[in-house]
Amino acid sequence: MGAKHKLCRRLGACIWGSTKCPSIKRPYAPGQHGQSMRRKLSVYGMQLLEKQRIRTHYGLLERQMRKTFARAQRMGGVTGTNLLMLLESRLDCVVYRLGFARTIPQARQLVVHGHILVNDRKVDRPSFQVEPGMTVSIRESSRKMPNIVECVMNPPASIPEFLERAPEAFEGKMTATPNLETIPFHPDTAAVIGFYSR
């Protein structure tokens, strides 16, 4: 929630992938005292900051983040890897990674407004978990919307290996489960585990 670039500066790094983000030149908090108030963070402070980076990048509320972390713990195996896999498999994130939207918030709006189909069925829940083999597409009646056409015709430089989409196509497919090697976002999941294990 809030102004996107102010959040980047508060967290000390660009979390939206924008090359024009002010945090690249000014990696300190906004405001009159932002630059002079940078103090050494405690272990808890670093864990909190990393958790906030992940939460802000994927656009989750705290309750959603806690529920996702608890589910990752129950899955067995490496909790940090499970957490990122669950977050990257969210429908809004998949729509963004496929290049149908410029940002995750824009992708969430497309999902909520009913423009997205999963296996030819409308799904309007951004938290829907996409599984390998599922096809994600733009609804036929929405394929003339200017913002969607612009995104489809100007795809991102690269699409993650666990997804595939033909050039200028209005549909894509998840071909594999996301993992640490194929996920383009690389946060410190150990800090998040430490934060929630207090």
C-alpha cells in the first residue's frame, strides 16, 4: 500500500524492477531526515526489513504473508524455497511474469476484474495457485484492451524458465515448478524464517 517508489526508498532497494526507480540514486528513506537517520540495524531489524521486501514485492498483507509462510513450513523440505515457490505460483505473479502486465499490482487488477482465464475458466482470485501444466490466458473479449495489447506486443526481455509463451500470444503455460534457480527475485529467505521463528 502507498506510493511505490517511497516504499522502495524506505526498504533501501528497488523492488519493482524499474530502471527509473529513485532508490537507485537515493537508497535511503524519504523525508527531511532520511539520509541522516541511517543507523546500523539489529538482527531483528534486518530480518524485518527482508520480510517487508518480500511482502511488498508480491503485494501481500501481513496476514497473507503469515499464512503463506505457515503453508510453506507444513510442506516439508526447505521452507525458504517452498515460500518463494508458493509466492511465484500465485496467479497475479504468473500473469506478471508472462508479460501480460507491467507490474504485479496491474496483474492483480486484471485478475480481479475477470480478464484472466486458467484452463479456459475465469479465475478472479489473485492468490489462486497455478500448477505445472495449467494454461493462463487473456479472456477473448479483453484482448483488444489497449494496456493488455501493449504488454503482449512488448513482452519482457526474458520470461522465467518455468513459464512459456509464444511471441504476441495471449496465453502462456506453466511448464515446471518454480525453484531458486529459475525465480528472478532473490531475497534472503533465511532472514524471513528467522523472523517468523522468534
